[in-house]
Amino acid sequence: MIQAGAIDCDIHPAVPNTRTLLPHLDDYWREHILRRGLERDNLETSAYPVGAPINARPDWQPAAGPAGSSLASLQAHILDPMQPRAAICNVLHGAQMMMSEDLSAALCRAINNWLVAEWLDRDPRLRASIVVPVHSPDLAAEEIERMAPDRRFVQVLLLAMTELPLGRRQNWPIYRAAERHGLPVGIHAGSSFRHPPSAGGWGSFYLEDYVSYAQGFAAALNSLLAEGVFQKFPDLRVVLIESGVTWLPANLWRVNKTWRGVRAEVPWLNRLPADIVRARVRLTAQPFDAPPDAAALATLLEQLGSEDMLLFATDYPHWHYDGTEALPPGLPAGLLRKMLVENALATYPRLTAP
Amino acid sequence: MNVTLRDHRPDNPAQSHLGFIDCDVHPFFRTPADFDPFLSARWREHRRSIGNRSRQGLARTSPYPRMSPGNGMRGDSWPKDGGPPGSDLDLMREQLLDLFDVRYGLLAPLVGGAAAERNVEFGAAMAVAVNEWQCAKFL
């Protein structure tokens, strides 16, 4: 059982259907979408099939609509029994990956407006990530500028796998805008499927995709490091959301070792990569791909090398646990306290500032 | 089935008619559950849970949506019962087969996702189901 006052860093409100977004579009785009009939499709992502059990815990299904689409259900399942101090809404939606950058931006604006009206204004415990057209960095930066004055938006949401590795300089307008407003960039599991989710090509099964998302996180993180994003934007923080966590130590060893040998190639990368990651990168711990025994868990936490990195999350309504067992077993008490509250407050300045 | 077109005689020999053959007619399902009678229990369950998975970001529609409702359908082709264009055989007769006295319409079902499916066994099951469905519903 989670103590009251925890901070849930990853919940997923779902847009029930595209018609819901119509009042939140401007006049041009409302007419455009109606004339094309796009309001008849829910624009669900391939990365998260709505009917797959892992994406919708059976006892968290609302009476109607997709899991996560009902505020009353979220209150009944998470907010009222767990009494978190805050819960951060991360919307995953096809808006982020439409081929038309203008249509993508219009739908993202509508989703952010909908988040304000239907979620943030209706429960004071809710916070949200700004949804942006991830393949259009200039339009994404515009949307960050538009939403940043509302301080209930505490983060910018990206996907781990988009058209370009995330560190590439074309993406820097997003990081510049996020840093300017004190917003961490939250990188969520998933792909816009411009490329196969596995580096080896298109697999046959959803199981492969889901497991391969960890490769996507490694690629995103290594790109941010190598391109110098952490040096160029010294106040920027990054949160890896729903990554599984335990792939990280091996990647840190590998990037450290390789950097020692060839760092002249990336002279701006002037610190040990693992030290940069420990200082600037945080990870939500749902799911937590934990080893089964306490000694192995202790070794893993030692390899992670910092108690500041893990953030508590339920990942509602995705199905990673039953009942109220939202925490991986066997975590030390000191780490748990930091994970449930303090690390989130340190990561998201807008959770404490007025 | 093989048909020897050369031997065809119009029912009304006095009628002047080219007797043309429409080589691209698209039948459509009313709901994806229309395929369920032609799927095994195992693939029915798969269709409802994992569903079609192709190599694009959106699960059920194109990331380049067409410019008219129904993903590029003609505005006057929507059946009155609310189903999608191509799903109503009577309307297909009224608007195409009878109106133009089409001798043969060749069905090209762009449905079921078999060709784009990443899970090849599910793709094969959907191909069978779509063929059975078009036989039962249209032929």
C-alpha cells in the first residue's frame, strides 16, 4: 500500500474519441477534420493496442470507452484510494505522429486544451505533460510556449523512437523551449513507427516490440549524450518514462568505456557519461524489470549508482501489477521515501513553486 | 470458377450494350466483427486483443488520412443504415451493378489487413476469413 502524499509520475488519460476533441480545435481545423471525416477514427497508436491486456488492467476498465478515458474511474482506482499529492498525465495519441506536421500540431493543441478543461480543471491533484508534434520541432516549441504559462503543465512529452534519434540538432528547438520554462523532457516508451521498433527490423509479435522499447531508450539516451544536449542545455532534465529501468546500468558501463577510448570524436562531452546521466536523467519505476532476489536487486541499485534517479509511477491504466502492489518488492526504505516524493519534487520544479 | 465470356448472350438481344466488366469494386465490412464467423476462436481472440499490427504509427487508419470521410469514399456512397460505403450489397446494385448493367464486377477487398500484417499467421487467417466473407456476403 502506498502512503498518502506520493507523487505518481505516469498516468495515462485516454482521449475517448476524436469527436471529444472537436470543441478544443480552432475553427479552421474543426471544419477541416469534419470534412475529412477524421472525427470517425480514434487515431490510436500502434505502439499501444487498446485491447491488449498489458495496456488495460481488467479491473480498471471503465463502463464505456477505452481504459483511462474516464476521470471518475481514475479517481476511484487511483486518486481516492492512494491519495497522491500529484499525478502527472501523459497522453499517448496518434496526434503526435500524423504525417502532416500541421495536422499533428492542431491535434496536439486540441489535446492540451482538452487536458485543461476535462482533467486539470476538474481535479486539483492532476498535473500534465505538454503533448507536442514530435516530428516538427519548431511547431513543438511553439506549443511549449503556448502552454508553459499554465504551471499545471510540468513536463514536455516525447516518444523514445521518432523520425530522428532524439539528440539530433533538428530537435534542439524543443529542448531550448523546455529548458527556458523549467520543464523536464519526458521521454515515453513507444514509437511513431517511422522505423522498426527493433534495430534488427520488423518483428512479428507485440511482445518483441514491447521488450525492444528498451533498445529505443538506450538509443535515445546515447543520442542525447553524444550530440551534447546536456552541455548545450545545462538546466535541462530528462525523464525516461516506462522504460523498465534495469537496462540502464549495462548501457552506462558501455557508454563510459567507449567514451574513454574515443572521446576526441565528441569533445563537448566533457564528463563521464554515467555522471551526466546520474545528475540529469530520471526514470519512472513502472514497470521495474526487477531481479527476483534481494541480493541481485541490491547489486542492481548499487550499479545504478544514485538514489535520486527513480520516480514512483502507477502507469495507470497499463497492467503491470494487481491490487495496490505498485512498488517493486524489496526496495530499501530510504530509497522508497525518495522515490515516492522527494525525487519527483527535485525533478519537477513546478510541483513545488507557486 | 472459370467463365467463358465469348459464349455470353445478353438476356435481351435487342438491347445494345457493351457488357462491360468493372475490374475494381471494393466491398467493405460493416464492423470488423463481420470476419469473426470465419476465424477460429484463437484468431477471434487475437483480433479483439492485439488486433491488426502493420508497419505504421496508427493502429487503425493511415497516418496520411484521405480527404473525404471513410478514408477517401464518395460522399453519395454511404448506405442509409449507417454502415460504411461498400458494405451494402443492395446499394452496390443500385449505384453500380444495375445502374450500369455491369456484366461482372471484380471484387477487390482492401480490408482485413492480411497483406500488411506483421504476424504472418494472423495475416494468413485474415486472408482466409476475408475470402470466406466475400463469398458469403457478396458472391
